[in-house]
Amino acid sequence: MSDDVRFDWQRKTRTGVPEVVLAQNKTVEQLVGIAQQCIERKHRVFMTRVSPDKAAAMAGLIPQHIQFHAESGTVYIGEIPIGVDLIDVGDPNSEPDTDAVSVVPRTRIAIVAAGTSDVPVVAEIEQTLLYLGERSTRYVDVGVAGLWRLCDLADELSSYPLLIAVAGMEGALFSVLAGLVPSPVIAVPVSVGYGVGEGGHVALNSALSSCVPGIAVVNIDNGFGAAALAVKMLGSAR
Amino acid sequence: MSDDVRFDWQRKTRTGVPEVVLAQNKTVEQLVGIAQQCIERKHRVFMTRVSPDKAAAMAGLIPQHIQFHAESGTVYIGEIPIGVDLIDVGDPNSEPDTDAVSVVPRTRIAIVAAGTSDVPVVAEIEQTLLYLGERSTRYVDVGVAGLWRLCDLADELSSYPLLIAVAGMEGALFSVLAGLVPSPVIAVPVSVGYGVGEGGHVALNSALSSCVPGIAVVNIDNGFGAAALAVKMLGSAR
Amino acid sequence: MSDDVRFDWQRKTRTGVPEVVLAQNKTVEQLVGIAQQCIERKHRVFMTRVSPDKAAAMAGLIPQHIQFHAESGTVYIGEIPIGVDLIDVGDPNSEPDTDAVSVVPRTRIAIVAAGTSDVPVVAEIEQTLLYLGERSTRYVDVGVAGLWRLCDLADELSSYPLLIAVAGMEGALFSVLAGLVPSPVIAVPVSVGYGVGEGGHVALNSALSSCVPGIAVVNIDNGFGAAALAVKMLGSAR
Amino acid sequence: MSDDVRFDWQRKTRTGVPEVVLAQNKTVEQLVGIAQQCIERKHRVFMTRVSPDKAAAMAGLIPQHIQFHAESGTVYIGEIPIGVDLIDVGDPNSEPDTDAVSVVPRTRIAIVAAGTSDVPVVAEIEQTLLYLGERSTRYVDVGVAGLWRLCDLADELSSYPLLIAVAGMEGALFSVLAGLVPSPVIAVPVSVGYGVGEGGHVALNSALSSCVPGIAVVNIDNGFGAAALAVKMLGSAR
Amino acid sequence: MSDDVRFDWQRKTRTGVPEVVLAQNKTVEQLVGIAQQCIERKHRVFMTRVSPDKAAAMAGLIPQHIQFHAESGTVYIGEIPIGVDLIDVGDPNSEPDTDAVSVVPRTRIAIVAAGTSDVPVVAEIEQTLLYLGERSTRYVDVGVAGLWRLCDLADELSSYPLLIAVAGMEGALFSVLAGLVPSPVIAVPVSVGYGVGEGGHVALNSALSSCVPGIAVVNIDNGFGAAALAVKMLGSAR
Amino acid sequence: MSDDVRFDWQRKTRTGVPEVVLAQNKTVEQLVGIAQQCIERKHRVFMTRVSPDKAAAMAGLIPQHIQFHAESGTVYIGEIPIGVDLIDVGDPNSEPDTDAVSVVPRTRIAIVAAGTSDVPVVAEIEQTLLYLGERSTRYVDVGVAGLWRLCDLADELSSYPLLIAVAGMEGALFSVLAGLVPSPVIAVPVSVGYGVGEGGHVALNSALSSCVPGIAVVNIDNGFGAAALAVKMLGSAR
Amino acid sequence: MSDDVRFDWQRKTRTGVPEVVLAQNKTVEQLVGIAQQCIERKHRVFMTRVSPDKAAAMAGLIPQHIQFHAESGTVYIGEIPIGVDLIDVGDPNSEPDTDAVSVVPRTRIAIVAAGTSDVPVVAEIEQTLLYLGERSTRYVDVGVAGLWRLCDLADELSSYPLLIAVAGMEGALFSVLAGLVPSPVIAVPVSVGYGVGEGGHVALNSALSSCVPGIAVVNIDNGFGAAALAVKMLGSAR
Amino acid sequence: MSDDVRFDWQRKTRTGVPEVVLAQNKTVEQLVGIAQQCIERKHRVFMTRVSPDKAAAMAGLIPQHIQFHAESGTVYIGEIPIGVDLIDVGDPNSEPDTDAVSVVPRTRIAIVAAGTSDVPVVAEIEQTLLYLGERSTRYVDVGVAGLWRLCDLADELSSYPLLIAVAGMEGALFSVLAGLVPSPVIAVPVSVGYGVGEGGHVALNSALSSCVPGIAVVNIDNGFGAAALAVKMLGSAR
């Protein structure tokens, strides 16, 4: 079956983003086959939407250099740990220093999420950004129900050259955030919700029909796509 | 054809809101027939979604006591002008006195609309409220794209016992407004928009899947329904 | 991960309804994290859409003061049992005294459901109302297929200042009930049905396009939202 | 172009209902061609969804024996006037004698419509029934908003062997009527409504997902189909 | 919880069809509660969409007189076995005697199904008909892909006063069958299919937009509804 | 504006079908610009979905060699009349000789249409085929409502190497025809119908979910695409 | 239950493709019943969409001559192994000889798939083709993201008389491939994707609305239908 | 009515893009009211989706400084002509110099459109960019049907820091273009198409579910939004 795989080795050179494997509809055999091709060529590989079961099966077959990140459902295979070759622009995991006189973002990308239910998508964005060589800062649980949370952060968020907004349900966060900051906003609708909100289509359509311009929309739950677009927008693909 | 009409004369007694005629799919002949039954019984009548053409044709056939309100597309027929028997609680058409020390709403209902395109629905709400005996105050063009417009009004809007929010496109106004005020918000989605926003379905679904509770949703463009619900909620139907 | 949570402690003061946790798309770890923040602050917390598995896992980790209500799928955490601080307006669980000379509602809210399949949503409404400090009375299995059941109750139901109607399938109950009573009706469509009725969209759309005004619609299965809206409409949030 | 027409002359013998021409998507030339074939064979013909313009154009080309019925949008061509060969079971256009001791229906089919906006579909049913040899009785404006109108008629309507219900918007009439009478109910959804109700799909889906069995559903606005089904159900096709 | 049940004991008298329990969204506790009410009153009860698990649980709690029919997913509870009180009009399970000189249907209802995948719905129709006192004859696997199967049966099928057609996928059977027989056809779309055909909506819409009149459509998979409508149409409810 | 046009002159060599202009969303100026480029290069050009108004405007600006075919809404521009260079395989406009001992199709393609409303699409197929060098034979008004019409033609239709079926409403013709003939069937759904059938989506989905294999589906109303596919399938592109 | 099966033994003679069993919605009992009828008549049988569980259960009941092909989910029952009676036109499993001076396809059908996730549908096509007597050549992982993969193959693919394109997500492969080759392309949309791409509807609609003519579309995941259409198009059904 | 307008004068400072007026659902009176406020403040104003009729009516009322651009449907009001204050980076209207040794883009933004039907949206993008201070270069009619047109331009297009792709129908251009260039691509789906492609939803969903990352999607026909996003992405808003 490995004959079925024609890996696009030159994609990074051509488009700035290397090929990433969407594991969702692939069998463990197919994923291992792709991974082995990459290991043979000493090519790093990154996989998204990997279930814990698939990750465990893969780790049993190709134990070396494989990292499964559970919160994001991603697998990274490579000799150098993911994110190690990043240019250091500060510690993205520390608390933002909101009392500082002048606001200085510690990374170039802010990820702003409406609620804790959006965390898996946030994590997929973060891990993909690390794979592509970019740190980011996470702002979770700042939905518009408590608008003060977003308004308190407005100045800090305005200092980032790029923002990624993550929201399900009605996706009002996209419009409100885009109306507060000068930088472009990538909107990632999330399939969180029920009734008319089930599947994330309301959040998607809210982002698309926003009354505020400057929103770049990607597919529902497409954390990988948002990260790749962000890197392209920053011109930082290495 | 007038035999086809069985007017529900007791509806106000039973439900608090008298029967109102939806003119959209009725012929001029049918509308005139209904009007004449009401005139004979000295019963006021109110019609919504009346096109200027239909209004002119009706005025030619039953000229007495007929009032066409063009901005809202409503027709009122009755001896006493619409709104004359209101309890006076201030002048709803004057500028809000935002510098006042303590905020006092001049009416019991605030109508908050995202943009000038929503004005026809706002007007239908206002006229229906007048027919039902209730004044209201209009706040137009306070969409979330310029959030300061809404935040500046937050205290004033919080003083109303009831708010009606009117918005098309992505309908983010519903969530943001409901997160700022203690009173219930009636959401009226408007069929303003294009692409995925065409027809008002995104605004409707945003209202329904809002992350903020306390929103009472009515059908797209249903200004009449919002007004009737408002009157019922205030317990003020006379 | 608890850094991801920014609980909106002031929401009750600002909007009249405290923040409630939608457990559906959250992990046990996230839910426990939120709960512990609340316990530390001696803040009550209420969670909806909690599966029995998640409830059991939570009870194992934070056993104190946790109550799981299986019929409604809700979890309550607080030192004082839910509903204990209610103003007593009668026993909502006794049989209605339909033979009484003058009809006196025993609570301020009647919950009217079409069938026994709607009971989980009815229970979510009841438990949320208790958390928000309001009793209610339950009328189940009064769908329009046997219209006499509803007509027999018409006078009794007309005495409530507020009604919540719960129905799946075609949702005819919303229109019929709203045509019989003077008070506003909150319509909660339920995802009971199959074929075209699957997912509750027909019931939702029936409520929205009802020929009877005065219906406040919330999202499908949104028992929590209906309860919060009811409390706001009654102005009873404490 | 007349070579394109292969009229199904034997359809009545085979299926009980003769071929009827749906004029909506046909040109005047095509309609006249069909009519002339019928006239040559001394075969009656009936056309539905004929616009006034098309009817006038046809009347100019084949003036003899052509009847246009404007309320229903139907054209009848035949030497004997439509309905003349009916068995007389009473005068369907007179007022129902509701004070009679025992209720006797004057026809075998009751057409029950929710509002005056449904009248064009009611008329298409009536005219098709006349063409197929069956009288009917019309009950218009008995929607569920004023339930008393329907309840008052319950006994009378129960005496018909067959009922045809016509309603747009949320179509609650279908369920309520079917729960009151022992005979089968044919539901004809009508494309009256706006917002989610636009196009008649909510009424259609309400009929299909009704909690009351015994409802035979036809397509939106399909007055012809309802009449043909009614005649088949009565076994009365001649 | 049994207080939640208001069984409609008079429904058969009023509408000709007794109340039947849709088990799909009810718990075992709710179903047993309903059954016990019926057993106490010596009232037969019939349940549809009962899973084998629910049936086994019920049989453990109320073992007497309970019959589970696996092919149709129905449960019958009553002292007299289902179908015993039928008027005998022949053996519906024997091979049709197609060589007979004159065709005589052995029952009043023919159930015509496109394929073997439709058998569960066919069985629900058969069992419901038996509960309502009516036998039927089953013709399965006569889809239009092999049109000769249907054409060979045309004369035999034409002799039935009523036909019920059951089909998924594109539902062409509805139109073809209705074009061959003089009696009305009840169309039951089935949720068999994949891709665009998933869920049965194509079959449903094919039935509704058929070019052949005389088709009475019911909801997808609604075998019970088809049977109830059939009995009403035959005027045979006892 | 003519700089905006990059005509694909080599398309016929590369794919077997020359570029054809879809006029629907183009202005008269754009169409004339394209036509003039073709005339200068002595390149024939064919346009579909041309309204009579646009055709008249074009004929005023470039009168030479322009042919408008009203029934199909097509425009042909070229020195040699359309269809003149066809290989003669008989007269496609004469009556089929159904009494012949052995059936010989007069062309290689049969176009089978359900009703006279489908004629515009049939004509677009015919004219496109002529432009591409292929005659065809038209069989109109053979829908399944009168199945005898199709069955009578079964042998004749079976003799064609390729069939194009054209139908709106429920599209049962696609399945029935494909079950009768050995050659592949191209299905062209037509936007004829109302209610659920409006826009042709039911016919499209019926073709896609047909229980009969061997159906090649094209877009709704896509007569041009069906003709181009037919020519490719016959390998006859010259 | 075997009485429910009316196998269409003559279908191959009539339409060129023998009846194939869609196992998805059939029980093991039904499948075994069909298989035994075929074994008794010494008739080969082919089943698609067979789960491993069903295949194992069938193999336990009728062990002789049964072959389960796991990658495609197909079962073949027959004395002669599947594909043994093929005319040999080369080894379809060897690497294509892309350096050959003149390109000679080794089979008549190329299957071109966008990614490895499409392999199950590719395999269903291959196995069905073998059953129908036709070999094919597989080109997997040539999606448009790395366009060079497709362009490198353009000459080789152009030499096939027929191509089957298999793609999920946005289905751009259909248009791009059809614009590069002279032969017709059968498009098989695949239900691979998430968000708006879930279920394969975007790929389907892309194929239908392609700007390139000459694409024959089949239902989502319908590998069997594509293979049957291919055999009909090649006129090779034996 | 001018009281209804609360122009967001600070929007450019806050978000980088000044407020632009969507004229589609506004009356001439509303548009003139907004324009006059701007003229009084010497503030430039830009309006999109202005019909020729509305533009003419506005020009009659406020003739000074008003420019209507018919191809794009935009109105510009300001003392300095639109685009005059641009930094000159070459003549965007001249032919690209494709034979140059090294490719140098003449502007920072390439607008790539699939066909001439997309020109109105292309023009709206161009005019909005000019208003926002940015030139662009137009590449029209480079759809994937003739892939050579796009491949020939690949190197030239790769030299732009930003591309805007405009396409209707199946929108394959988005994926193909994004796979060829290193810069981000803004996808603007266009409502060009018919059948399943009507309204532009297939093109939109193709862009969202593209197999190629790095695509920023905006609403259907949203040329203004694409231009605003482009300016934000370039950080060039002045």
C-alpha cells in the first residue's frame, strides 16, 4: 500500500508550508507507511486529528522519535524535538504582564478563545505553529458573555501583529474582537454547540457575514489551517 | 369572499393582544373586506407588511380613518389616531439626555438596532407598540463594529425593564447586548445581508445559539411579533 | 489548564443570572478545575448536560457538597442544598386542585410538555429554576393529539404569569397554548422525533413561524436558557 | 412542436384520474397545442397554475369553450360546463346549517383552511374536485390562533368522510384537526409565511412529523394533488 | 414519574385509532409505567421502535402478556394475542395465486417494498395493522431496477382497494406504482441509502414531488403512521 | 475590457470539446468582445443561456453570421451553418419507424424527456450536439406517469449506444429508463417543479441515489454539459 | 424471509450489468438467504459495503467459495475466482513505465485518487471492475495540492479511454483532471472531510458545478456505481 | 432620520480600515443623509453595492464630488479623486511584461479571477483597494479549465506578497492557486453558477474545505471585505 503515497517533499519550498498529514480517515497502516518514508529520508512529519488509539498503535510499530500530544491530538516525528529551533521571543506560557507601562507582546500571534470547550482546537493551533517554527500566546475563556474580559485585554491584544480567534456557538467573538484591534483576525469556528449551533455552522457563518471587515475565515475546527495561514501571513515560514 | 373571514374578536380578551392582519399574502379585496367588517363593528384594525400599492388601493376604496405609515409598511384604521390613548411617560422622539446625573428611561422599552438598514423593522415594532398602547425609544446604528457606541449606552440601556434588539448579518449585537444588561432581550433577526447572511438565517441562529442566556427570539423580520411579546412581557396589554 | 478559566464572577450582578457551566464539551479535568475555583471562593456552581460518567468521575475527585440530578443531567455544588432558600408559594409536587372555585397557581411558572419523552428537558428547566431561586409546576403529556387534556387545563394555565412550553416533533403545542392564555409563552423545542422531525428543527421552526404572537423562542433542548429567560422576565433574580 | 406531446388518454381508465396539465413551466404555444389535440378528440382538459396572461393569450387563440377561473388559476376546456354532471348532494355554497338537530354534511369533502391567505389553494382544490365530479364545502379562517373557531365546528367536521386541511406558517392546524375527527385528513401545506416559514417547508414538515396519525401529506401548494387523492380515497372517480 | 403520563383513553372513539406508544425516546421506567396503567385498566397497548434491550428489560419487569416482535421492533401487551380477532379474508402468508382466472386479493391492503432492506418498516406496518384489526399482503423486492417484477404484478396489485409503497434511495417506486393502479397509494420513504440518499430525504421528496397524483405521503420510516392512515382510509377502525 | 478574456483556443485539441461561452452572467459588452476575438481568428463560437434581449443586442452590434436559436437560448457564430458538416445518418426529425422488422436507430444519441416543460433543456442539448458534430433523436413526454409510453419505446431505445434522460420533479424517469436499456444513461435534472421539487434538486438527488447503476449525472439544467459528455463518451469529437 | 427476495436474474442480459447486493442495510440472515439462492443456481454473486463482522458471520454459515476483500469491504461468491476470466492486457499492479517512448496504457481504465484516505473507495471500484471483467490501474495521492504530481502524469493519463477520479474535501481534482485529458471522467466524491466538507457534499457539488465539461458524476462513495458506469461506457459488459 | 446614523469616525484609527457604507439595503434618503454628514465633516466616504438608479438619485441630490463607478457598483465622495494619493509602484493597467528576465510585480496585490463573469467583484476589490490607498493588478479568465493559463503565470504570481482569488461555480481555482504560490491567498467566492452552484455556496465551501492550507476565506461576493483584509494583512492601512 505504500505505493499509494506520493509525498509532496517540495511543498515547503513551493508554498512555504510543508505537507502535514490529516490522520482522521487514514488507517494505522497508512499512517505508519507515511511515517516510515519520512524517517528513511530524515524528514520530519506532523500529523493532526490522531486519536489516542491510533497514536498508541503507531508508537508500538515505530517507537523512535514519536511524540503524541494528547490535548491537541497531534503526532510529531523527528529527531529534534518540536519547537526547539524557534527564535526565542519570550516565554509564551507565563502570565501576561498586564501592568507593564508599555505593552509588549511576547510572541507574534495571540490565540483568543471564547471558552474552555475550545481548548482542543487552540492546542492544535499551538502545536502546528511550533512545528512551523512560531510561538504563540493563549488567551482562553474571553467570550462576549463577560465582555469585560475582552475589553480588559483590548490594548494588549492590539499590540499583536496577528490574532487567531477560536469560538463555537454563535461566534460573536469574531466580530467583537475584529472591531477592537488593528491587526487581521483569523477566525476558527469550532463545532461546539447544540441545536442550531451543532457542528459549528452558525459560528462559521457568523464569521463570514460579520459586519466588521478584516476577518480571514477557515473551516470549522481547522486549527492546522489557521496556523498555516498565520505563518504565511507573517511571512515567517522557514 | 368576505364569508372566508372569521375575525377573532375576542382575541385581546383571551390572550392580551388583539388580532392583527398580515397583509403580505392577501389581496386588496380580502384586506378591504376585513377592514369593512371592523369599521362596521367600530373595531380598530392594524395591518402589517402592506406595500405602498396595496395601501393606495385600500385608501381609494375605504378612505375614512385610514392611515398608512410608509417607513414601517403598516396601515391603521380607527377613529382615534394611533397612540393617542397612551399614558405619557416622556417624549420618545427627543435625544436621550445622556448627561443626566441619574439615568431615567423615558419609556419602558428600548429598541436597539445594529444599523440603518434595520430601520423598517424598527418602525414596524414602534407602530405595533403604539397600536398596543406602549411607547418606545429608538437606538439605531449601535452595531458591534464600533463597540464604543454600545458601551457608551450601557448604563442607559440597563435602566429599561425590556429591550428589543434588531440586527441582521451575523447578529453579534444580540449576545453583546444581553451580556451588558439585567433585563430580558427580545432578539429580532433581520433579513439584511448577502452570501451566507442572505435571508437573515445567520442572525436568527446566532440569537438562538448565543452564549448569553436571557434572549427571547422571534422569527426573522417579525417586528409585530416582537412588539406583541414585549407587551405581554410587560403585562401592559390594555 | 486552570489558567484557561476566567470565571465571570460578576455576571449575576450585571445580568441577573450567574454563570452556569455547560459540561457537554468539557473534560472532567476542566470541570473539576472550575468546580475547585468555586469551592475555594465559597461560590455555588451549577452545571448542565453532565453525563452520568462525568458526574461519577467528578464525585470521586471532589466528593464534598456535590449533587448529581440524573433525570435532568445537572450537577449542583454548594453548601446549602439547591432550592432551600426559596420563598414558599406552595407545594409544586402535589396534584393540582382543579375543582377549586377560584384557580390559584401554586407557583409563578407552569412548565407544559407535550409528552413523556420531553421529561429530561422539563427536569433541566426545573433544576435550573431551583438554582435561580424559583419553583415551578409541571404539566406533562398534554400534547395536541388529545386536545381535551389541554382544554381542561386552560383556565388553570391562564392563571400563571409565565408559561414554558416544551415539545418536539411538529411543536403544535406552542401555537395552541399561546392562543389560549394571556401570559407570554417561552417555547423550548425538543430534539425528539425522527425523519423530518429529527433534531428538533421542525419544532423550532414551528415555534418561530407560529400564527400566534407572544411566543419567546429559545434553542433546541435549551432548558437552561428557558429557565434563565423566565427568571429575567419575572424580574425575580436574587 | 406538437409532436412533443404524448397525451395519456387512458390515464383515467388506468388510475381513476385523467391527465391534468400543469401550465406553470409551459409556453402558451405548448398549452394551445395540447388543448387543440383535446378539442379535436372531444376530450375535456383541465389546466392548473395558469397565469392571467397565459389564460388571456390562450383565449385569444382558442376562444371556444375555454373557461378561466381567476381565484384558482385554472383553465377548463370542454363543451359541458365544469361541475354540471355532478350528483347533487346539496348546495355547497350556502351557509352551513349549524343549528340543525343532527349534523348532515352537504358534501363528502370538507376543505378546512387556516386563513384567508390560503384561499387560492382552496380554490384550486375546489375546481379540481368539480372537474373530477365531486363537490366540496369550504371552511376558511379557522386557524388555531382562535381555537374556538375550530372547536365550534368539531362536530360538523367530524361528520365528513374526508377532510382536506390547508395551512401555511407553522401548520398546527393539521395536528389539531386530525386529533378531533375520525376521518382521514389530507394536509396541503401552503407557501404562505416569511423568515423560517418562507416557502411552506415548516408547514410541510409539521404535517409529516405530526404527533397525530392519519394525516396524508401532499406537496406544498399542491391543491390539484390533494383533490386527486381525495377522489381516489372516496373511490368516486368516474 | 407515572404522574407524567396522561393516557388518551378515548382516542380510538374520537379519531378511530387508539393511542400507540413511540418508545424511541422513552426510558424503560417510563414505558413500564405506561404499560402498568394499561394492564390495570385491562387496556391493550402497542409500542413501536422498541430496541431488543428495552424489550428484554420490560419483559423482566412485567412478564405477563408481553410480546416482542423483533423484525418490526414492536411490543404488544394484551390478554388476547394480537390479530386474533381479525375477520378472516384468506391466508396472507401463502403465495399469491397468480394463475387464477379472476384476480381476488386475499386482503384489503398490499404492502409493496422496493428491496429487502425495507423489511423492518414493512414489518412495522404489518404489526400495526394487525393491532388495528387488519391483515395485509407483503410484496417485497419489486423495485424499479427490474421493472418486470412490478409489471408482472400490475393486475394483481390493481385489485387491492389500498396500497402502501415502501422505498428508500430515490423512491422511484412511488411514482411508477401510482401510475399503474387505480387505488390510492400511501408512500412510506425509508432511511435506506447513503451519500445524498442518506436519511431517506430523497425518497420523501420524490414521493412529494411525484408527477403522478394520488399519493398520500407520511414521514420517513413512519410505518405506524402509514398503517393508521390505511385503517382510517378503509374506514375499518374497530 | 477585452483584455479580461483569455480564450482557450487549444481546448478542443486537449480535451476533445472546444470552449463554449456561458452567457448567463456576462454583459453584452463582454459577449461581443469574445465574439469579435473569435471572428477575427475565423474561429466558430457557441454561446448558451442567451436571453432574447442579449441576443438582439449582440445581433445589432455584430450582425454577420450570428444565429439565435430561441427554443434553446443558444447563439452560434460561424461562416458555415451549424450542423452542416455532420455525417448523415438519417433524418432525426422524421417520425420513428416503429413497425420496422429490425430496429435501427437513426442517430447515435436518443434524448428522452419526461414532459413538454423539459423542452428548453432538450433543445440546448440538441443544439450543442449539432455544434459538436452529432445528430440526435428527440423523445419527449414519456414520463413514468404513463409507463406504457416508455415501455412501448423500450426496444427502440435499447438500440441506441447512448441515451440522455431529461426530467424534473421527482426524476423517476432516470431509474426506470436505466433499468430498461443496456447503454449508459446521462441524467439531466431539470429545474421544473414547485414546493420540495423547486429548483430541480429532488430530480438531481434521485438520479444520484438511483437503485439502478449506469447513470452519469450532470448539474441541473446543464444541457451543454450533457452534450459535451455524450460526445466524449462516443469518442466522436472532431 | 427468503420469500422477500426476487433476484433479478436477467439484469445482465437486459442492462449489461448483473445485480449486485448492497449489504449495508441488510441483516446477515438476508445476505445468506440471497447467497444461497445464487449458489443453488450456480450464479456468481457480489456484495458491497460488507462489514468485517458480517463477512465473518456469513463465512461461518456458507464457507464454500466465499471471498472477503477487506480493503474494499466486498464479498465475492463463485466457483471461479474473481477476475480470472479477464482478457489480459498487462499487469495492472506493476509500476507504470513512465519512461517508455510512446505511452501505452496497460488497462482501459485509470483510477485517479486525491489522497490515501480515498483508498477504500478506489478498492471498491477495482473489485467491482474485476467482477464485471475489467482490469484497472490505480494512481493514488495525486491531489491538486501538489499539482506537479498530476501534471507529470498528464500524458500517461491522456492515453486511457476512460478515467475515474476519486476525491473528497473540495474535489478540485475533478475539474483539473478533466481539463487535462480528452477522455470522459467519472467523478466519485468521497465522504472524507470535516466541517463544511463532512459527508462529501462539497466534493459532489464541485463535480456537478465544474467549469469543465465531460464529467459524469455518481453518488458520494459510490464506487460500485462508478465501476458499473465505466463498464457500460466501454461497452465491455460480458 | 439622520438621527439614526452614528458614524464610526474613529474606526480607521482603531482598526486600520475606515467605515464603508453597504448601500444594498439602505434607501436613497438614508444614503444621502450619511453622505451629507461626511461632507460637512470633510470626511471622505465610500459606498458599495450601489445600483445605477440609487447612484443617479444621489447625484441629483448631492452633485458635488460624487463619483459612481459602474463596473464595481461603488460610489466615492471626496474632494481628492480616489487613488490620487497612492504611492506609485507602476502602472497596474498595462500588460504584464512576462518576457522580463526577472519577474517584478508592479503592485503588491494580484487579483486572479476564474472568468469574465467575476469582473464585477474584481472591480469592487480594485476600487476598495484604491480607496484604502493600494493599487492592484488584475489577472482575469485564468480558470482551471485551461490550466496552462494559470501555469504560465505561476512564476509571476509567486512574486506577489499577497493574492486575491475570485471564482464562482466549483471554485477549484482557490486550491490550485494556493498550491502554486508561497504567499497567502484570499478567496472570494462569487455567486456565479446555476443548479447546485447557484448563489456561490459551492465555491465558498470549496475554499473552506480546500486540501491546500493558507487560504483566507471571506463571504460570497464580498469584494470589499477581501480588500480590507488585504490591506490589514499588508499592514498598509494609512
